[in-house]
Amino acid sequence: MKITNKYSKSDILMQNFLEIYRNKKVLITGSGPIGTICVLAARRAGVAEIIVTDISDNALSYSKLVGADPVSYTHLRAHETPEHL
């Protein structure tokens, strides 16, 4: 007879996430499908503040809708750098 653990690997990973990020700030760069899932997971984990950046206003508005706190429009593309750096 095989004895199985009643918790799945994803349950254990989520529990670890909850322990590490509870009451902390997180920054999520990109608010596409993966970024949105990260926002939802962070909110469920009890993260104190979720900051999201993206170059799309539409994507940012959706991130705010699903639970992000401040959202920031990033006007620079990946290959661009600000002049002051």
C-alpha cells in the first residue's frame, strides 16, 4: 500500500510563498497574463503592497482591477535607456 501526502507540490509551494511574502512589498514587471497571475497570487498571499509596471496602459488598468496597488506606466522600451544614466 502506497501512502501519499495529502498536500500537492503546488500547495507546498504556495504555503512557502505565503510565508516569505506576507506583509511585504513586491514589484511585478509586466502585466500580461503571467504578471496578472502573479498579482492574484501575491494578493492571496497577503502581500502588503503590489507594484506593477508595464508599457501598456490597458494592461496596467487590468492589473489594478485584479488587485495591484500603484501601477506605473513605463515609457521606455527594453533597448532604450534614460539619458541621465
